[in-house]
Amino acid sequence: MEISKAELASAAAANGAGSQELRGAEILIKALQAEGVKYIWGYPGGAVLHIYDAFYKQDTIQHVLVRHEQAAVHAADGYARATGDVGVALVTSGPGVTNAVTGIATAYMDSIPMVIITGQVPTAAIGLDAFQECDTVGITRPIVKHNFLVKDARDMAMVMKKAFHIARSGRPGPVVVDIPKDVSFNKVPYHGYPESVEMRSYNPVRKGHGGQIRKALQLLLTAKRPYIYTGGGVLLGNATNELRTLVDMLGYPVTNTLMGLGAYPASDRKFLGMLGMHGTIEANNAMQNCDVLLAVGARFDDRVIGNPKHFAQNERKIIHVDIDPSSISKRVKVDVPIVGDVKDVLTELINMVRESAIKPDGKALASWWETIETWRSKDCLKYDRGNQDVIKPQYVVETLWNMTKDADTYITSDVGQHQMWAAQYYRFDEPRRWINSGGLGTMGVGIPYAMGIKLAKPDSEVFCVTGEGSVQMCIQELSTCLQYNTPIKIVALNNRYLGMVRQWQEIDYEGRYSHSYMDALPNFVKLAEAYGHVGMLIERPQDVEPALREARKLKDRTVFMDFRTDPTENVFPMVKAGKGITEMLLGSEDL
């Protein structure tokens, strides 16, 4: 059965044309088309062959064949983070599902809208330990927003409608749809894709409570030391314009979490930098010493506030805006909870500020800014910029930022020291340009993220900042980059160590570097070339900028840049585990 562009003229046309007989797999394709899906990342196997056959007969959705199921979910995840659309991945049963689990958990921790379609053994074989069977629903239940097992092909269209609705609404997240092989093969009457969906048990609140917003307004406008703390929820809720309007109207200092970078321009003086474990002095001290804190789309996690008892020592009023009621007062007791869509709540708050007769206390605010500037003057992100003997990793990121800050650029990272240096030294002015794993801290995401973004944004520059440890976890996807012509640029800060592990071992374990040294690394230049790409080895500081320039000129090639960086460099500032956010190590002199 051909499912072509001509049929896409109206996904609902079947509604008026009566029913037709379609296989479950064909209904699945119809659903994806009706949802506007452009790309799907996957890997075939026995349980999903009927679905792959249906993909063969259509020409509107591009399937991208990855080299490992984990990368399929990561690539769809990166696509979703950069575009705001629902990312879609497809894997087979058994090991296909278990390989995808890391990607699903990564998306779940960072609230990324995704639909993951998994194959399952035929319904009659479920529970009989059939070949490549696993309990997909049970395995994924703790790491999804919801999951479905489709037992009848007649339910396929409605299940897919619900899956996409759940994934993108409220607090977004991944949804798994498990499809037994016989369900994808069976023919059933198809009456068209549902135009709407109602779920009695799922109805997320969008509009914030007006009375609570008025309380928040009163606190904000009478504050002496106000502070605005925002997280990934501002980006996910597409509320960056509203945040910027509010901050600029009030003139208050603002910070972003690791996941919120780009929500407010890093180049603006009101931005105090990232806060938390590797945040700036000014951002962390303002968090601890403010008298009114407005938290928007953030969750007060352990990497942000450090020790909760230390955080609670200072008296402050906390306003917390979040779409997810379970996130409010979860770790920190708040005074004014506001459950609602952050965009809607901020819009209402802005209107109230404009109409209010009360204005911020200019004198108190000026004094607060004086205090903040005193903290900022310590320049906690300084490093040895003049070193000509060894490449400082911060210098690589800073050079990359200087070269690309005016270009249409996306930065992905893996997890480790390089991730923190990218967050600290690449100053993001726009939303959805910084793509990394925050909550789960998953190594190996960098290349798949970059692949997904490059497909979505072919005219943009996409750089993956990684380390020699992380990059090897999904390095096989260099093959996918070649097959699907996604010319990304890989910036590997190669210090020959599992850098963040080594740093903790130096500080907390008296320099006992247990299994953190990488003493059998591949020749990354030759490896890149073996995959059909360009490889570069950069060993001197004076060669950093020329190498980046050369890589940028090679617009149609994937380039792997192996920067040999200082193996002794640590990420500072740093808050040790169990300490308060103002108990910061600023450099080796504090060790």
C-alpha cells in the first residue's frame, strides 16, 4: 500500500471517505505523517520489519539508520531540544529496547518531548520468554512520562494521538509505544487520524492562579535584594521573550541553570552567569543572599543549591513557577507556588507589573547591584590565558565562541569537564543553542545530538564539544554522519584522562587516580579518516584558532579536531558535594 505525498494532502481525508483496510504498520505511518514528523531515527530488527516495510512505501518521513539504538534516541532527543518538536525514534524488541533505555532516561530527566516506538514479540508469545522478548512496559515505566502496549491494530491511531499529546503537553517527556509484531501486520478498518484527544486522567494546568501571581508581584516589587533564577523549563515552554521582557522591565539580576543557558543573553550585564556546582561567585552568592527569589521552570536540584540545610540558613521569600506541581516544594519549601505554563504566567506577571502603581525600590536595587559587582570583580573564571606551552581547554572554547558568536551556531556537548568549560566560556545569547545532558549526565550524547540538529538545521554550524572518553561511547555514529551527510564539527578536548573523575580523585581521594587515565587511546585523526571524514591533531596553543578556521571552511565535511589539552587543568569554581553553594573552591590554591 503506497503512502505518498499525494495522500498527505489531508491526513483527515479518510474521515470523510469512509473506512479503508490498513495494516497496523500503515496506520502508524499515517499517524506520524498526521503529526508532521519529518525525521525518525532507528535500527531495524525482526519485531519491527512490518513497520520498516511500511516506511519503504512512503516518501514523506526520512528514516535515519543509526549504528546503535542508544544513538537513535539521542539523535531524536537532540532534534527535539533544538527545534521544540517531538523527537521520534524506532527500535526493535529485546536488546533494541534495552539499548535505547539510556537515551530514554536521558530525555526523561531533562523533560524532552519524544515518542519512542518499540517492537515487541507477537501478542501470543508475550510472557513466554520468546526470542528477543523483554518487558518493555515494565523496564521503561520509571523513565517515561507514560507508555503504551498496543494490543489491537484498531487502537493504533488513538494511541499515537495520545502519545504525541502526552509527550508535548504539560511538563514534556518521552512516551514509549510498544507494538507487537502481529499488531503491526494485522489489517483493520481505518477511519482516519483523530482530530482531538481527551484524557480524563491527564489534564495539565496551563493558567496560573491569579491570586498567587498577585502575591508574587507584591513580593517582587517590594524586594530589596531580588533575584531571578531560571531553568530549562523557560526554554521548553518557549518563554524566553517573556523572561527577557520581565528582567529588562525590572532591572533585576538573573541567572540560568546549566539547562537554562540562552534563556537570557549571556552578553547582558544583568546576567550573572550560570549558578551551581561550577557556577560563578556572583551567581551563587546572589542566590544565597537575595531576599526575594523568583524561580521559573527550575527545580532546585542538588547541583544548583548544594546542601539544602546550608541554603535554608538565610531567610528569603521564594516564588516558584512551574508547569509540574510535583516539582514545587520538592527540595526547597517555597512561599508562593504558582502551577502553570511559564509563558502564560510570565505574560500575566508582565501585564501586572505594567499596571502596578508600585515601582521597584531604586535605591535598594542600586545597593544590591553594588554588592553583586563586588563579587563579580573577583573574575572567578580567570585562567592562564598567556600560556604558550600547552593548550588550555578554556582557551579552545573561548576561541570557538569568539569566532562563532555572530554566526547561526549550535553547541552540543558530552558530559565531563569539557561540558562545564563549554557552559562557562561559550556565552549563549539565544535559546536552544546549548544542547547537553543535564539531569542524567549521559556520556556519548554529543555526536548523536549534533547529527539530529544538523538534519533539522542544515544551514547552521553545529559543533560537538567533547572529551576523549565521552566521544568513544557513540563514536560509531561517525558512520551515520557520512551516510546522511550531516557535516558536524567535533571539538575534542583530549587531556588523556576521564577528566572530571580525575579532578574529584585529586581533590577528594588524595590524588589516587583509580582507573581514570586513558592509556590506550586511538589515533583520532586516522579514525576520523577511516570513517570518511577529516581529522586534525592540534598540539600548540597558537594552532587552535587556525585549526578552527580551517574546520569552518570545510562546510560540507565532518571534521574531528583532536586538541591535546593540559591534563592537569581543573574546572573552577567548584562546590564540593555536601557543601553550600557559597562554599566554593576558586582554584588550586584552595585545595
